[in-house]
Amino acid sequence: MASDVFTADLYSLAVRHLVAPLWAWHERSPYLKQMKAIQAAQRRPLELVREQQLRRVQKLLRHAFTHVPFYTERFRLGGVRPEDIRSLDDLQKIPLLTKEDIR
């Protein structure tokens, strides 16, 4: 029984630290880069992580507003512009989408 647990743990370690990274490298997947970024984020202060999240969301909103007519109109109807989003709490200003909107 104890050897089964040891074998499962050894297998899990081998997959996580050897097989998965080699497979990602072989496929040229962004997995390794993303994994390193996630691990680094775990060691950053929460305030810094939230600032980075806000910058990424702001960039996404600017892109959607500039390049996607649906979102340009949606923001205008809601009286919101991407530059109005200055904190994560400001995301509440963005009009919610419904299933009907998507249809």
C-alpha cells in the first residue's frame, strides 16, 4: 500500500517536472513561459499583482472598444469608455451581456 502511494507520487513528480515540460517544449507551447509567470506572480505582493491585472484588463478593453464594433456600441450605450476603468471596481460600469445580446 505504501509503495503504491510512493509510486503515484513519483509518477506525478515525473509528469509535472519532466514529461509535461518536455512535451510543451516539443510542441513549442507557451506552457513553460506561462507556468513561470504564474509561479513568479505567487511571490509578488498582492498590490502589484492587482496593478498588473488592471493594466491587462485596460489593454483588453481598449482593444475591444477600438476594434470590435459590437463592444464600441455597447460601451457607448452604457456611457463608458475604456479610460473610465481606473480600478478593478470600475469594471462594474461595463454593461453586462445577456444571452440575448450574444444571439
